[in-house]
Amino acid sequence: MIRTPLCDLLGIEYPIVQGGMAWVGTAELAAAISNAGGLGVIGGGNAPAKEVAEEIRLAKELTDKPFGLNIPLAISEHADDIIALCIEERVKIVVIGAWRPGDHIARLKEAGIVVMPVVASVALAKRLERQGVDALVAEGMESGGHIGDVATMPLVPQVVDAVDVPVVAAGGFADGRGLVAALALGAQGIQMGTRFICTTECTVHENYKQAIIKAKDRSTMTTGHSLGHPVRALRNPMVHQFEELERRGVTEQEIIEFGTGKLRLAAIEGDVVNGSVMAGQIAGMVNDIVPVEDLIERIVAEAEEIIGGLQGVVS
């Protein structure tokens, strides 16, 4: 069995973590992943505390395994309330987008919560380790949604070498080959987002899932560079229009107004033409929609087979 110290830290069976995706990472998906031995993560997004509380309580009804909550500090207007909610509801693990974390880390740690920020640079990883985080997710630019500017392959080993806490590799993972590659880079597990969208327990609109199934290796593009917060999504009329607005140099406020609500439009309403279908470059490798348990078992079995074959080669 593939088991790393990360599994002991998070209380999970397999070193597979779900990316905390707004409108996608619901209690249903998070609970299914946790029940299958990974770490499910509820995507807090910019939702108010009342809505997040409902998701946390539903997840508790659906699983008795550990699950996490993702709080993207760069976009959440309710971060203080959500932190307080996590403490009140005794959420075991919190994944934060660590943009100006302030005193949030200290508050969570004082409550005994495992804190695992997402980082896109070595400098941020080192700074957060000094603040006492328990683990880090090193996320490369191949990921869907909000991204940094360093690719996964060079980012992960540099972060691993720079810190002493466990590192989870994110950005471009969908199968057992990726898990083995991440372990070879020194990571103690992988985070997957796009691959988990195409599971039966994921509640997003079927159109969103089918858009990913149809994607190829060059089907994604990034926008939002003018705002300082690039986002990767599948190419469609909406993102091309977003790109055109940035090219024309319209005001930041106009761009923000245009982009607001576009992820929900695609994920919940199924408008994959005018909505933002956030997905990573790995979308081109996603070819089926399967139950979460089957997916995780498939990934682990493939990884174990590869490692077994490598042991034979090395010996």
C-alpha cells in the first residue's frame, strides 16, 4: 500500500487530496473522497458562513472520516467568519489560499486544526513554514482556476528542498503515473481537482463534465493577468471575450464585473459557452466519469504496479 507521513498527518488511507473548488467541491464530493480513503475538501469560495456551515454539517452526515475546507483568502469576503466557523464546527483540516494570511494561521493552529496552505513559490512556502503550518500544497501553473507562474515539475522539488513539512504536489495529476512522479519529486501526495470533477458524486452540471471529457491537450488558456490573478479555464467564447477586454485595456472594474458569476454559470447552470469552465491542462487525459471509489482504487493500483515494476528494474 502506498502510504506516506502525510496520510498519518491528515488521517487518511491514501495520499490523494481533492482540490477545494468553489461550486464544485460540495459536501457530497468531499465526503465521497474521504470515504474512499483520500481527503475530501469542501470548496468555500466566496460563500458566506451560513452556506459553508450547511456544507460542513452535510459532510459530517455523509462521512465519519476527516475532510477539509478550502478558504481562498484572495477572493473570500467572509474569511474571518469562515475561520470562526471552522473552529466552532471543529473542522480537522483547513486548506488556505495563502495570500496575506494575517493571523488566520495562528487562530486555526490554536484551535488544533491542521493548516495546509496552497503555494506557488518557494519564498511563500518558506514564509508560511515559519508561521507554523503543518503541510503545504505546491501548485503548478498547469492547474485549473487561480494559478501562479511556475510549472509543477520545477516547483515541487524546489519547495520540497526548501521546507521540512510535508508537501503535496498539485497541477497536472490524474492517474497513478502522476502519483508516482510526485513521490519521485519528493512530495508526499498529490492534489487533484479537474479529475475529480468527472466523477459520479460531483454535483456540477453534466455539461461541465462533458466539456472536460471532450478537452484535448491544448484546450485550456489563461486570463486575468492584468488583475494579477491569472485563471486557467477551457477555451470558449467567454474566455476569449475576457482576453479581448484585457487586450483593449478596459478598467479593472469592468473586467471584474464581466467575470463575476461566470464559474457558477458553467458549473451550476451548465452554460459552458458563456460561463467559465475552470479546468487544468490535465483535462486532456480525463476520458470517463466514474465513481470516486473506483477512481481512487484505479490510481493507487496503477501507482503500485509502476513502483513494483521499477523495483524490478532497479534490482
